[in-house]
Amino acid sequence: MWPRRVALGAAVLPLTLLVLRDAPVRFALPMPAAAAHERPRPVPHGVPQPAIVSRAAWHADEHLVREPAVYTGAVRAVFIHHTGESNDYDCADVPRMLRAVEESHIKGNGWDDIGYNFLVDRCGTIYEGRAGGVRRSVRGAHTTGFNADSVGIAVLGNYGRGATVPPVLMRALAKVAAWKLLPGIDPRGKVRLVSTNDASRFPKGTAAVLNVISGHRDAYQTTCPGEALYAELPAIRAATAALRRTR
């Protein structure tokens, strides 16, 4: 289906800051030739970790983070978001954009850290969001009432009505979902989650039946992730299922 401040060249960072697999990172950071890197480990269903740009590589401001990570159960649901910026950004400028999102979430929203577990740019590059370890089940602040046992992935940009959703972006979303979802979960299926917050679409304590891969709007009163991206969720579910089936 699918064929405040940084100078990217100013610092030499160890290769372990980037976990490389099969997709190129869209901005280049100098790497020492002799450095070793960690081999991506597959989860039990055999889907390997995709390439992820670390917080250190995009220069997250760790001094802003208010509290250490909190961990939750294994991932049973994925919530897709968009961040709302213009879509015509240069992918080399994404680290600056991520630091702006981090500052907005912490200083503006009063959260402990950036809310999303992962972010994806229009070039298909995947970035570590909330701190705590990409391989662990870090509780995010992305979907009110349903942050437990779930992962939040935000697409940088605005994918409202009429926007074009790049295939490489959808492929990146599928890769993260296929890797993070608990073995045995069908990405095209449903999941039962209990709301923890009356501010969600479901009163606290209500058992909601949602798609395993849902849009933010399915659980909260919002237009996120935009009409165009929301319309692509069936294709993203199918691609996620194919990745888990073919490994």
C-alpha cells in the first residue's frame, strides 16, 4: 500500500544516542567512527524496534522535567495525535520544534514532561518523547482518562481536512504501533479500557470499548488528529497488522 537552541553540527554525540534499524534519520549528527551501538532487540512477537531519535539527540531540556517517569502496564492501545503546527517545516528543524512542544507541555500545561511517548515528523523520522525509556511502558500525558496501558504518538503538523498525509509518515506510525503493542493484540481489533478522568468522553470508572489504534478524538472532545489523518487510521491499522504478521 505504501511503496532553546541547537546547532546540529556543534556537538559530537555517541552513536548510542540513535537506535538505528532500517530508516534514515533526517538530520545528521556527527558520530565517532569507533563508537559501538546497541543492537535493537525484538519484542516477543518478533517486531524489531524501529529507528528512534533519542531525547539527547534532539536536545531535550532535561532541566525542565519536573518528576521522574511513572510506569504502567503493557501497551494495549495506541492513540494517534497531531501537534497543530504548519506542515511545511524543514525536517532538519524538527529538534527545535520538539523543544518548543516540550516547553509548552511543561510550562504551559503544567505537566511533568512532554506528554507524548513518541513523535513522528513528515519525513517519517521517529523521536523519543516522554523520558523513561523507549522500551518500557512509560505513562504519558496524551489522552485524558486513558494514559494507562497505552502509548501516545503525535505527528508534527496539522492534518485537518484537505491535508496530505505522507505515506512515509503512516509507515512510521505503523512501525511504532507494531513494536509497542502487547503480543496477541490485533491492531485492527477493539480494546476495553476504563476511564480514569471525567474530563474524557467517558466518565471516570466507565469501561470504554475503543479501537486498539484510535485517534485522540475517540477518547476526548477534540478534532485531533485532524480529519485527514483520522481517515487514514484504517490503513495504519492494516499496515501495523501486516508488520506483526510478517515477522
